[in-house]
Amino acid sequence: MTNILFFFQDGGGSSILWSLAPFLAIFAIFYFLVILPQKRQRQQLQDLITELKINDEVVTNGGVIGKIKEIRENSFVIQSAEKSFIEIGKSAVVGKKAE
């Protein structure tokens, strides 16, 4: 009799999809709350970097604030003080200086 009760408690017809549903839900939530906004922010920063022009003031990830004096293929030359010119990679720019 005990064996018969265990047979009915097994659930027999449960699908593998139902067992994966919580993991799929967690991935979907993670995607919409973390990955998608991060992709949008990265795209906005790339658009900002491509639209920069000479005399725009930028902020780097190191905290340096300067005015763009020359645009090169993979870098900018910025003036951070009266006679201080620094060449930075385009990936070092994190935004424009708020005016």
C-alpha cells in the first residue's frame, strides 16, 4: 500500500519546462532590470563620444576635466590647464562637463 501512495505523490507528468520556469523568470527579470539599461547607457555614451567636437569640455574616468583641442582616431588631446595638454583615449571619456 505504501508503494502505491508514493507513486501518486511523484507527480508523474511534471514537465521540465515547469522546473525551469523559476530560472527563466529570474533571468528575464535580471535582463530587464540590469542588462538592458546598461546596454542603453553604453550606447548613449558611445553616441556622446562620436558627437564630441573641438572646444567641448569633457570629464574623464580619472576625474580630469579639460577642453578638447585635437581629435585623433582613437584619442583626444585635451587642455586641462593653461599650458597642460594631455592625450587621453576615447574610452576614458565618461561625459561632458555640466555647464
